Amino acid sequence: MTLEPLILKMISYDHGSPERIQHFLKVHSFAKTIAVSEHLDEKTLFITEAAAIVHDIGIRLCLEKYGDGNGKLQEKEGPALAEQMLSELGFEKDVIERVSFLVGHHHTYTGIDGLDYQILVEADFLVNLFEGNTDTAHIRTTYDNIFRTETGKKICREMFGL
């Protein structure tokens, strides 16, 4: 199975929101780069990439339902939407379960229980720090407290000139 159908389905899902589409594509690219460079096995790489593609799937519903797309609301609403989309595309049950877990925890930075989770968090931060025009002091604090993979740390240092 390839991930292109999932990417295309997410583009359709986020129609009219180029910023969300650009965001998940960038997070996916960083997640894949980090995961490959950290030598993840094929299945964990696949899960990491799929999670990166759908990690913010809950934003649209949260904005409609609550008028707010904050991270905790995304974690609440996103897993069921991810499960539905992945099921429709024929993903394996164990992959769906892990991706849904990651979607439901990608804004929780304690209890990170695997490289797939760590890499998703790092990739999302790489994009969010840039998109939010974050100041260098905050980037440094995030680097010190969040980044654990050698590849993620290297990208963060080089991208932000730390």
C-alpha cells in the first residue's frame, strides 16, 4: 500500500484551506526525512508517515463544533476522523489503531512511547515554529525540551541557526 491515496484524500478533506494542506505536507516531509535517517523499520516508517499526513484532521471539525481548533480539541476529535479515513482506504487494523493513537496525542509531550510518536512531534514542531514566526529563545527552549532524535535536532539547529 502506498500513501499517495491518503495524501490526495486529505487534500480533498482540507479543500479550500491551502494553509492546512501545506502544513500537513511539510510535516509529512520532515517526518519521513527524520524517520528514514533514524533507520525506522518499514512498518514504523509507514505508520509515522500516515500519522503525519492526518495528524491535524480534527481541526476542521473543531472549528465547526467549538469555534476553536486548539491542540487538545484536535486530540479529542481527530482520532475518530482518522480511523474513518484510513478504514475507507483499506489500511490494516493495527496501523489504524496506532495512527489514531498518534493523532490523539500529537500535542501531548509527556509519555512519548515510541519513535513514531517522537518523530511526529518533532516534525510538527519544525513546521509550527516556522509558521508561527517563533522567536529564537522559544525555539531554543523547544529544542532543549522536545527534540530527542539526532536527525530532528540537526534539522532544528540548522533550520533556525541554533
